[in-house]
Amino acid sequence: MWYLYDDGATIGKVGSCSGIIVRDSEFNAKARLTAESGSALSPYSVTCHVYGVLLHTVKYQNNAVADAAYDRMKVDVERYVISDAKDDEKWRMEFASKYQSI
């Protein structure tokens, strides 16, 4: 189940990309998605961290595109985390290929 990371305490704080955290969710203490806005590096970014498997940040120029990607990433991450058969390397490569900075 997805829930607010740290009960939402991180919203409005500075994130790992030096932007302001606008969305921050965790899935079953196994994965986290963080969306930021206003970074000097890019207007919007989404960082996906599947603990022990993947840390991937994608930069976006448009908030609507970043929001849509965040929602799609949630689905992909959840499917991966709950799956029984895991090929970590294959999944990492597919995820990184699917979600690239634009």
C-alpha cells in the first residue's frame, strides 16, 4: 500500500535534487517516490528509490508530465515489489529506459 512518506513531514522541504518536495510516497517500506519542483537543475523531477535495487531520478520541464510519470511509476514499482519472480537487473534497465529525462 502506498502512503505518505514520514506522514507527509517532507512535503515543502528541500529534496535530494534541491527542489521543494511536492509529493512523497512510500510503498510497504520497500520503495519511495519523491516529486520536486523548482530545482536549479530542472523545473520538476521525480526520484524513484526501490530500496537496495534502484535509485533513478528523471527531470521534466512540465508539471503535468512529471505528475503523470509519478503516477505511472507508482504502478510499475508496485508491480515489481509485489512480484514473486524478480530479475533486478532486467527490471532496472527497463525502468530506466521507460523513464528518461525530457
